[in-house]
Amino acid sequence: MSISKGAVMLVLLKTHKKRIAWCLGTVLVYGVLLGVVVPKVALIQAKKLAEQRLGLTLEVERLRLNPFIFTVDIRQLALHQPQGEKVFGFDRFLIDFEASSLFRWAWTLKHLELTGLTTHLERYSKAENTLSRLQDKWLSSVSPGEPVLSNTEERNSDAGSPELPRFLVRNIRLEVESATLVDNVPLTPFSNIIGPINIGIDELTSLPDRVGVHRILIKGDRGIAVSWQGDIDLTPMSSRGEITVKGPYPVIASDYLQDSLPIVIDSGDFSMSLSYQLQAFTEPSKPLSVSMDNIDVSLDNLSVKNKASLEPLYYLERFALANASVQWPEQTVLLPHIAMRGGEIWLQRDAEGITNVEHLLASFNAGPKSSSPNSAITSSGSVAPTQNAPALGSAKVAESMPWSVQNTLFELDGWALHWLDKTIATSPEYEISNISLALRDYVFKDHAPLSFDYGLSLLGGHISGQGSVVPMPFGSLKSSVNIEQLLLTHLQPYIASVAKVSMSDGAFNGNALIESQSEGFSIESTFAITDLKILNDFDGAAGPSQDILSWKKLTFDNVQAATQDKAVSIHRIVLDKPFADFAIEQDGTTTIDKILIAQAPPPEEPQAVKKPKDEALNTADPETNFHFSIGSVQIVDGGGYFADASLPLPFATKIHHLNGGIESLDSQSQAASDLTMEGQLDEYGLLSVKGRLSPFAFDQASDIALSFKNVNVPNFTPYSVKFAGRKITDGRLDLNLKYTLDKGQMIGDNNVVLRSFDLGESIEQPGAMDLPLDLAIALLKDGDGKITMNIPVKGDVNSPEFSVGDVVGQALVKILKSAITSPFRLLAGIVGGDADNFGQVVFSPGRADITPPEREKLDGLAKAMKARPELALNIAGVFDEQWDLATLQQQQFNGQVKAYFGEQFDSLSLSSKDYLKYLESRYETLLLTPALSQLEQQFISPEDKKTLDKLAYAKAVKQRLVEKEVIPNEALRALANQRADNVKTLLSASAIDVKRLIVVEPLALDVNSSNDLKMQLAVTVAD
């Protein structure tokens, strides 16, 4: 008989009724308690705890706990501040446990999900934020006796259980809807929203030999994105995968630091991707192994501006690092290719001369100092951790093996540097463009070399080169430099700030080889400035054009310099077709004075550090002086204009076809250098310079001879006017100047020959020499019409008052003054006569005859007059009113006595009776006083009072009678004219044209101490 299943069940229920009831009751209680009561109690306690301990309001839409399938499901949880601001919340939190945890002896989750997560974190001060405030509230609300676990105890607790618990999570899903970060510490609060963040992990476990897979995607409100995917094994720790990072991180960082930075980054897209592999080992001797490969980093459109003015500072079109790798513990970094393209830098200098970089640095320095870094740079250039930085793996590996960093190619391409200079009135702007730099095959270690090449465009030209260098530590540098067509016209704004000139043309070209070693620096180069043309920006150039300085080419050939040898040598300097225009203006200013613009004086040096110039020179160390040598300096086909408008008649002259130079200059040699120059003056004049000089000690041993041949003297009329107040109507000049310098002392011997030289009309000129120049020329001009002068020059060139022109001028004035003031000395020198009285004729009292000694003197004067045909003599007769008058009175009285006595006169004596009677008769007739009786008493012998001294008495009477003789003035002048006529007659007898012998009005003179009357002749210019 068969029994149905229903019957069996019924029997069982009846048999185990109580047991079944207990089981069902237990399950029901278990379900109600864990599924209904516990969630409600937990929710009530959680809300109470949040409010009492954190001061927050907790809201939960639903909390479900399924005790049968072991799930916990929380929906719409939110924590709010009392003001209603949401601090934390999520849409759903789900945990799905597996019962298999009991059999695996490991926590096993089938699914872990947290979605719709939102949070709001705020930083209120450097030490206070949302989390710290919550922590403070939590700790401040601790009930008495409630244990509090400190941070130290937590760390010690964690340190005591380093091993991971056994767990397995089959699937993790984490979705962050948004995370709002607010920082109120900066003056301008910073806010940023991160999200959504999606994290997915499969098979995350600490069980051995099981690998989990993860996917993490983070996005932000400004387009930031982070992607990380791969696999992970926690026992032992290992992971591999790929990481990608993108977003405008430089802009975000700039916004966050905007109150502490003087700059703003308004664009910049960062991107990075890499693959990695991480492996930890259970053996303590094996360090952690980290490998990062296929590292690609790029930064695009980075723009940095000045925050205050929003002027651009820096722009980078693209930075790219491609296929790099990092290996640990091998400590190797491979950087195959680094490229920085399209970079631009803006530099400017304000009106005070301070650059924008200096302003920015000042702003940075004014900010707070950064804390000490976590790493330091070793002497070899590698990065080593500091004492407090955590080490990776074995410390022995890090200590024994330095980092090896290798770069195959580093490129700068398409860069530009912009320069704005506001110190110049025109605010010039310059650009260095097409900047390129390539560094190749460099290993970042000591003494490792790298090769490079570079190029840039500047001032309309191009600079390029290549070489090699050992940068760490700096050991050697070798580089070539090629400079092509740098246009000097671009420098016009700077030239215009110091001189009133225009650089209308000119280019710089050159090449150089630079070498630098630890012991010194050396350079070998050849360079030239071609087609230079500088125009004046003011009126007053001497020449017909505005050119004041130009040349076809200035070449410095084979320039070598070495700091270790303290030597600079130049094989040759060649100046081809130079031209210079120099003028003196009406006010005495020169071209240089006109073109130079006065500059503000430099700040005065503090008195404490001032040192006299001589003392500064004396304290210089001779061993530090450089040795300079130049093989030769050559001028080819030079020319120029010189003008002087300060003269009453403007003067100008032209120099052309100037050729020559100087050979072998050496600052350490005592040998003088040979100087040779030759050129043309105006149309037919010749200029030549020869000599020896020591350019580095010019005042010590130099000998220079200058020669001017066939120079048209009328061209120098302006100088003759200024110097002498006279024009020059005719003449040719040969001038030989020879100067010798010996220990600072100049000795000059200047020979001047003037042919057919004539002065013209006078022109009033203040300061002109007040001398009878016609007479001077007549005295100096010989019978052939030539004037020959030797002008000695002496002076100390070390004296600040020394001037060659002044010294020569003074010597010339001295010669002219000597000729004019002592003409007979010059004439005596021609014939070898006595220079002391060559122009004097001596006469006896009352006489006009010429004695033999005076005739000899006049014969010599006649010869000198023949040698100076343009001279004439002014002959002025002389007389002495007393000296000649007494003689004439005596002569007239004797004539009267002789006429009275007739032939008897010759037999009479002064004391004879008849002569005495004649004298007494005339005395009484003329009623002279005293009376004769009284006069006679003066000559009575005092001894006997009777005897008369007749001779003395007679002389006294005669003298009184002679003194009463009346001589007319015409007699004295006639005597003087007779003397002049006698001199003229004697000189004319020597074939001198009587027109050159001019008798002038007589002169009244005084007899000298020798009782001689001297007639002084005077020279003048013949008509």
C-alpha cells in the first residue's frame, strides 16, 4: 500500500510539531530581530550619535538588512550641517556577503557597491577643516569613562598587525557623483568639484594565487580625467596596468595659488599615460620592484601671464616626453625623446631699468618661505631621499647604486624671445626667433659628455653652431659659432638714446671656435662689420652728405684670446674705405659734442669706498694684466672731410686716398711699431706719416714724422684770420713735423717752408694776434720768396694742460714776436753781425759825421737788407737839446771871437790881456750878473786876499757868455737831419734802392752815460 507524500508530511508535522514550531519561531525572531528591529534601532542610534557627537543631522531614506541572504542595503543617506549644508551623502550603499566565507575561512563579499556619493569638504584655516572640526566635536563629546584611542595607540596597534586579513571581494563598484573642495585660506577662496569618479574592481582578495582586475575613472568639473586599469594581487603585493591622466592641471594649480603668485596660468592641457608593473617579494632581502614603461607626457598650450597687467610672460605650444621608462631597484630612467616646441618668452624693462622678471622675483621673495624639501640633490646630480623620506625596498640598493638617467634627444624648436625696453624713449621691441637647441646622447652622471647644436634668428640675421660639453661637474666646452648678417640698423633705438645719429646701414658677420676647460677659457674668431654707414641727425656735417662715419669693411682677422694665458692676439685689422666727417661749429662745439646726448650722471660712489685714480692704478696687480698683440692695422683708401665754422671765414678741406697702417703692436714688447701713412689733401696736396711708436706706452718711446707737401695756403685763410686777423692771398706750404716722445717728454722739430706767401686785407677778429705781420713776413721771407722756420716744441704729455696745438702755436708766436721785436737781431744773424747794436748808429755831440766803426756796421746792415728785399728802413735823425745845444753854443761863441780878433785869434790865450778885456766888455754890455767885481772876488786867493786867479776868472766869464748864446731850434733839427742823410747816403752807396731808405722826422733824445748819442734805425715793409 502506498502512502502519499502529503500523508508523510502530515505525520511528520504531528510527530515534530513542537520542534518545527521552535524552528519557525527562531527563524521568525531571527528575521524580525535582524531584519526589522536592528535596522530601526541602528538608524535611531546613528541619528542620535550624529546629532550628539558630531552636531550633524542624519537622514536615511531606507536601511535594510537581510539576515537570510546576508545583504545590507542603505538608500539616500545624507549628513547635514545645522544650517542645512550637506556634508556627506550617497544614493546607495550595498554589501552582499557570501555564506561561503565560513568554508574558505575568509571574508567573502559577492558585491560591494557605493553609488551617488557626494561630499563637501572645506578648509577654514591652516589648521582647521571640515574633518578636524568633526573630530574636535567627537572628542569633546566623549562620555566620562569612555575609552579614547589616541593616534599613537592606533599607529602602534596597526604596527602590531602588519598582515592582511583573509578576504575576497568578487565585485566592487564605487561611484562618486561629486566631491566639492573649498579652501578659504587664500584671500580668494578656491573651489573645485571632482566627479564623477567610477571605480570597478573584480576579485580583490588577499588570498594567494588570485588576481583581481580593477578599473578606476575619475573626472572633474574642468575636464580633468584620471584612468587607471589593470590587475592587482595582494599576497604578495603585485600589480600591473595602465594609468592615464588628462586635464588643465596647471590652470587649477594657478587658481588655487592665485593669492600667493604674481602670475596666472590661463591655459595648459596636461596629459600623461604609462604602463606599470609592481612586484613585492616575501623575502626581506628582495626589494620592491617597480617598472614604468611607455611613459608619454605632454603639456599643450601652456600660457603664463602677469596677473596684474595680464601681459604675456611665457607660452609653450607643446611639451612632449615620449616612450620613457623608470626601473626600480635598477634605478634607471630612460628618456628617449624630450621635445619643447613653440615656446615664447616675453621680457621687458621698465623706465627705471627693472625687468619684469626682477619684479616677479621680488613678489616671490616677499611671500612665505617654503618648507624644507623632502629630497636633496647629491653631488653627482642624482636624487637621494632625505633622512625623513621613506625608502623603497632595501636601503643597501639605494646606497650602492646611484640613479642612472639617460636622454637620447632633447629638443627646443620654434622658440622665440620677445624684448621690450621702456628705458628708451621709443620703447624698442626686439625678437629672437627660430630658436632651436638639440642635446644628444646624454647620461646624467659625472663627467658624461653631451653633444649639441643650436640656432636662432636675431637682428635680421642668423646665429648657429654646434659642439659638446661636460656639464656635471663642468669640465669642458667646445662650440662653434657662426654669425650671418646681423643688421646693425636694428640697434638704432639704443644708438639714438646716446647720440644724434642714424645707423642707416651695417652688418656683422663672423665665426668663432670657443673652448672652455677647468683651467680657462679660449676663443678663436674672425669677424667683420661691413657697409657701415652712420648719418648725422643734426645740421652741420662737414661734407656734402650726411655721412659722419662709414666704411666698406672693418675686419678683425684671426682673433685669439685665452684667459689661462692672459693673452689676446689679433693677426690683422683691416679698415677698407673708411670715411669720417668732423666739424667745428660757430660756437666752438665739435661734431662729437653735437652728436653726443648728455646722460644722467651715475650715482656717486660712497665716500668710504672712494679711491684716488692714481692709487687705484698703482694697486693693480701686474700679473693680472692681459698681453695684447696685433700683427698689423691697415687702412685702405680712406678719406674724410674737416670743416671749421668757428672761424670768421668758414674752412673745409678734404682728405682722400689715405693708405697705410701700423705693424707689430705688442703690449709686452719694448720694440716700437712702424707707422706709415700717405694720402691726398684737397687737389694737389700730399700728406705722409712715418715713424715708430709704442701704442701701449705712447708717451714712453715714440718717434713720428708728418709731412705736408704743396698744400694750398689760401685754404688756411680762416685760421690766419682767427690767429692773425688777416687773409692769405697766395702761397704754398711744405711742412715737416717730427716729434719724439721719451718718458713723457715731447721734443719736436718742425720745419716750415712757405713759398710765394702773401697776406691780404685785415679782418677784425677778437682775440687775434696784435702783431705787425707784414713786417714779420718781410723779415722772414728771403730773396727767393721763401719763408723757412724751424719751430722747436717741448712739453710734458702727461700734463693735463698739454696740447700739441697749443705748444706749436706758442712756439710760432714766439718766433714772430722775436722777429718783430728784435728785427736787427734777425738781420744780424743773416750776415753774422753784432746782434746787440746792429740797428744803432752812434754820433758825437754836435756832429753829424759817421765814424769808421759805424760805417762797418752800416755796411753789414746793407748786406742784410739785400737778403730781405721786402724790408725798408725808417731813418730818424736824433738830437739832444742839452748835449748838442751846449756844443752848438760853444761853436757859435768861438766863431764870434774869431771874427772879432781875426788872424790875431790864433795867438791869443784865454788869460791874455786883450782876450780878457774882450770878455769883460761883452759881459758888461750884456748886463750879466753878478757884477764883475763880485765875480772877481770869487777867484781872489784866500791866503793874502789880494792875488787874482786870472785863468779861472776868465773861464768863468767865458762860460757865462757861452750860455747866453742863442741857438734856434731849427739848428738842432738840421743837425739831426744831417745825421740821417749821412746814414742814407752811406747805405745807398751799397746799391740799396733809396725808396727803401726813408728819412723820417727827427727825434729828440737824451745822451747816454757814455756821452754817446745813438740813432736807432727801424725796419718796415717796403712799398
